Amino acid sequence: MIVTTTNDVSGYRVVQHLGVVRGITVRSRSVIGNIGAGIQSLFGGNITIYTQLAETAREEAFNLMVEHAASAGANAVIAMRYDANEISDGITEVLAYGTAVKVEKA
């Protein structure tokens, strides 16, 4: 599956648009994770516990989007984007979305 943030794929031409596809996940950090992050924040710098949470959430949303595109018959997703919203304290929704298409070598 080709996934790109651009509106086309270099060397390919879009032969069919299949519509919007998405993958969504909602994640939270455990109480122990929040305590660890609080301790890390005292020293400044990258809070690795939250960085890992963000990366895991994005990867999961991305993979769900790719599955959605494949089930629609796509071999590519163009104009892919991420969006994230805090649902409540410590609970975040991550959305990966784009346009499912069929492409052929140009």
C-alpha cells in the first residue's frame, strides 16, 4: 500500500477514487505511566513515556486506515493526514485519514 501526504503519487496516475478512509484510536496512559511522566517532567526534556504513547497511537491509527483502504480495494492512500483531540484528561483520540485510490504506473 502506497501512502502519501501529497495529492498524487510520483510515477503513478490515479485511475479511481474510492473515497475517504480513516483509522481511529483512543488511548490513555496508566496511573503508573502518569507518575513516571510526572517525574520525567521535573527534569525537563523529552518525556519519553508520552512520546511512546503518541507514537503507538499514531501507528495504530495509521494501520487501521490502511486496513480500511485495503478493504475498499485501494492500493494507495493520498492526502493522508493525522488529527488528534483530547477527549478528557489523559485520554486522546488520534485519527489518520486520507483518500483511498487505485493507482497505476504512469
